[in-house]
Amino acid sequence: MAGLVVAMDGPSGSGKSSASRGVARALRLRYLDTGAMYRAMTWWMLEQGVDVADPAAVAARCGEPEIISGTDPDGPTIRVGSTDVAGPIRTSEVTGSVSAVAAVPEVRTRLVALQREIIGTGGIVVEGRDIGTVVWPEAAVKIYLTASAEARALRRTAELSGTTVEAQQAAMARRDTLDSTRKADPLSMADGAIELDTTPLTLQEVIDAVLSVVARQGGPGGLRSERDRVNERA
């Protein structure tokens, strides 16, 4: 599986993060959360006092922060320079600003290049919104996760404190609109992707469904048959 790339796309609350990490663990692959990279960029902009509503201001400074992503599915990390920002990037302020920052073409150009560098020769599960369409369209396996608006809001509310399902549903609707209508790399399902509605599924059922797709579509460098593995051990 050294060359396998599994692209996991979909909107927030669809279950991408938990499922992607579970798939990476099961296949003993690396894991990359590209959304955390955009959040880290947004956090840095806010810390520096940059007007995130001004695309020109964001573009002018997006080359400055050093964004470092860990790829261990059991303990993914995200840093800006020497600062661990895993917690700070999940604040409501960052969440409310990340779509605006992610829509700036210069930001996307820089982070997509970094993401491709991390993917390298493969052996990784990558989650985001444009992995199968822009970052790695040649991925052997492309999954597009969806879920009902209510299910997505319920999941996000369970992860955050001080919010309500109604507030999260409204926030997600706004973000979906921004992400799917932006000019630079909009959220969309990649050609050849398998759409998976996670609304009625448990996390393990989602992971199992993705693993089944990998088993069918992994292709060269993907999953090998059990017979092949047994023969190698023999």
C-alpha cells in the first residue's frame, strides 16, 4: 500500500475526520487533515491582526506562516512554527473566518503545494474539500461523504460547547454556500468518486464501507489479496 492515496472529501459534519483516521489506522497509512491547515492559516491571520475579509490583505501575507502538519492517525498534530494550534484552530472565531481565508487563491495555491509535498509518493488518507478534484485527482480511491443537515449539525454540536443544533445548522448552511460557490477550488464531488451518505451509519460502518471501496478500487499500490500476503509470509 506504499503508493495508495485515499481522497476523502465532503462538507463539515459529514464524518470525514473520524472516518479518515479510522481508515488510515486500519490500513496502516499516514493521515492528513487539510482543513486543519486552512484553519491554521486563518488562526495566524487573526493573531496578526490581518483583516480576513480583505482578500488582498490575506494574499499579501499568506506566505509568511510556517504550517507543519503531523500525519500520525493516532495523534495528528498541527503547528504554526513552534506553536501547537490544535486547540486554537477550533474556536468559533476561526470557524467563522476560515471559509473567507480558504477562498483566497494565493492561500489555496500555497497550501495545495504543501499538501502535495506531504502526500509525496502516497501511503496516505487525505481529507478535505478538494482532494479528489484539485489536490490529488489521480487518487486510486475517491470518497465523497455526505449527511443530512440535521445529522451534521448534531455531530458538530456534540463536539463543541456553548452552541445549539439550530445555530450549527445555520452556520453549516452558510459555510456550504461559501465553499461550493467560491471561484478557487469549490467544494464538489470528484469524477469517479463514490458518494457515501453517512446519516444512518455508525462510525465503524462508515470505516468498513470505505475499506470495501479500497479493496475494490485500490489498484496498483492499493490493497493486495490475503493470498498474496500469505504467500509473502511463506
